[in-house]
Amino acid sequence: MKKLIVVIVIVLVGAVGWAGATYVIGGKAERECNKIVERYQHWGPMTLRLESYQRGFLTSRARTVVTITVPKAGKENGAAAGQEKQPETVQVVFDHTVHNGPFPGGSGAGLAVIETRLVDVSPGHEEFEKLRKQFPWLQDPLMVSTIAFDGTEHNRMDIPVLESQIDGEQIHWGGLTIDATFSPRRKTLAGTFSMPGLDVHGDDGTLTWDGANGKIAMTEALPLVYVGTSEAQIGPLKMDMAEKKGAGRVTFEMKGLGVSSSSSCKDGLVQGGQKMAFAGLTMDGKTYGPGALEVEVKNLDGVALGAFQQQVRELYRDPQSTRPEELMGRLLPLYGQLLTKLAAGKPQLNIRRLHFVTPVGDVDGSLLISFDGGPGVDLHNPLVLLQGLEAQADLAVNEKLVKLMVADRAEAGLKTARKAGRLPAYSDEQIAALAEKQAGDQLEAVLAQNLAVRDGERIKTSATFHAGKLVVNGQSLPLFR
């Protein structure tokens, strides 16, 4: 009997301790919620407001309202000259169910588990309610967030597969899954996303997309400067649609796109690279691609990048900054300051490889640009900038493509001259023939000056810029005439 009493006492003490911990943690979760709202209560055209917080023993409830200011193009009817339309506002309301901890450490969540649901959108409340009835999963949690005792946050958004018929079109969407984990203690951000695909079949045609997926793993090397790796794959897309008024059909096929990036930081300097692989697309019976691009940047001032990020944050958190044109007007000087600081750190841009296939030939090239402006560089002084610039470029383009690009530009100029009366009333066919001849003559003139060479079916050239001097294919060219 005594042992039973001891067990009961231990259980009761444990229950009281757990209840007390739950109450304390519930208060901590409320404080954290208020901190998050205060931190992000204004971000450019978006504002976040905590409408209510009802703290409970095991479960608390909160409601937040996101207001987005949407600018309207054009002018109001009868408005004075220069008076733009008043912006519209869209409100999105979320309900949050906060399950107070403590939870077992093995689950990865010790402090709280938060379920977030989308409950209203306005304007458009009636349409949203119809969607909630048509798609019951809209009433399920849109996102589930778990918060550990050390502050680590894990967020998972899971939108299920959608099968529906809307406006006569049969739609199959593979859903969307996003997982992201942020650790303030380790200063890491990692996540994945997956969108399996989309199929739309209707009377007008079909659209099939294999979806997209990606992952990211970043570490904060300097304040607000994250480095690491990221990958994204965009799957093939096919479209076959009827044009308006029975004019025929539009067919489009993209074979896919892959992007991978990596970056690092050492001694305060950020290095990074990105590779893009484009499988190609077919449109109007013509195939473009495949293509590849490899870009590398070196010696970027990490402290300057972090300071720029902080300035942008402060700008977007300013309640006075809501209109896009005002934001852009205040952003431009910040970019100028950033470029000035980066220019003093010997930055380098290297396009290691550019390759692209077109219906009339290939393009291959590379470009290396280095800059050593030193401290106090003046971006408004072109002569000083040129002295600190080093560059080397190589380009090889199919001759047919060169002539086509030059002829297109010449044809546009000839049509402008015809419209202005500076040219006889030539037909479009005559202008096209004249432009083609001009393109051929211009290319031959460039070859005669040895500024480029013919290599089989390709036109090749190279250029270097050093100590303020430009050399093209071995020929020194003056910068100013």
C-alpha cells in the first residue's frame, strides 16, 4: 500500500510539474508570437497584424491578418492629369492553433506545435467560401510549425493532390510540399520543395507539366549573409492550345531546366557560382536549345553585402514605404552604395561557359571581368573606372545567325525610315531583301578589318581590355573618337 501511495504521489507531482511547465511554456509561446508579429508587422506593401490571442492551458488560439496593398495601373475616371488610381487592399486571415509543450525531445519540438489555417480572403469572401466547400482540404492546416526549446523552427506546408473540373476543364494537380528548418543557434537554413506536376485537359487543348523540385542548405557566414548550396529542377512542359477564332493551334514544349548554385565565405569575402542547364524548347515548329551557362563571382565584400541587406530590411519595414515607385526610388541609391563598396574589393565576374543552340546555328562564348578600383572609387568617373577594369571575351556564332540578327536590326531601321518618309515606299519584301544585303555587306566589312574571322560556318572573335586599352582580334581600337 505504501508503495502504491508513493507511486501515486510521484505521478501527481509529475503531473503538476508538467502542468506548470505547460502553463509557463504557453506564456513563452505567446511572447514569441508577439515578437514575430512585431518583427514583420510591416514589409513593403504588406502588413501583419495580430488580431487576437486566446491563451489556453494546453492549447492557445491566435488570429493574424495580412493586408497587401495592390497598386492599380492607369488613372481614375475624371482624375486630374498625373493622378493615379487609388491602390486596392487585399486581406488574408489566418487562424493559428498553438499546442503548448513541453513535448518529448525526440519529436524535435519541445516548446510548441502551431497549426496555421487560411480562413478568409477579402475581397472575394464568397468565392473563397465556395472553394472551401468544393475543396475540403482548405479547412485543414495549411502549415504546421514545430518549435524546439533551442529556438529551432521547422515548417511544413503540405497541399494535397487536387482533382477537379473547373469551367469545363479537367484539372489534376500533384500538390505542393515545402519543408524548411531554421536554427538560430546554429545559424542554418535548410529546406526542400516538391510540386509533382500539373495536367489540364479541356475543349481548347491540353497542358502537361512534370512539376518542379529543389533543395537548399545555407549557413549564415556573416550577419545576413548566407552561403551554401541550392538546387532546382523544372520539369518538361507541353502545351497544345487552339488559337482564337479558329486560326489554328499553338504548340509549345519545354524539355526542362536545371539550376544549381554554391557559395562560400572566407576572410570576409564571398565566392559563388551557378550552373544552368536548359534542355531546350520547341515552338512554332522550331527548336531552341539545348543551352548551358556557368557563372562564377569572386571577392565580394561580405560585410558590404550584409549591410546592404540590413538597409533593405529597414526600408521595407518603414511604414511610409508602400508604393513600388517609392521603394524603387529609395533602393537605387542603396545599390549605388553597394557597388561602390564591392568595387573596392577586387570583384571578379567569370562567365566560364555560354552555349546555346538556335534553329540557325549555335552560340558559344566566355567572359572574364575583373575590377580593382581601390578604396574611394568614384562610379561617376568613367575614366577612373576604365583604368581599374580588366576584361577578356571570346565569342563564336554561326554565320547565319549573325546575318539574321544584323538583318533584323537593319530591317527595323529601314521601316522606321520608310514611315518617316526618308525612304521610298518599298514593300516589306523589298525592305527585307535590302536589310539582308546590308547585313552581308556589314559582316564582310568587319571581316576585312580583321575584327573577326570566318572559321567554317562560324564567325569568331576575341577581345581584351587592359590598362584602358581595347584590343579586338589583335587590332587595337580607340575608345573615344
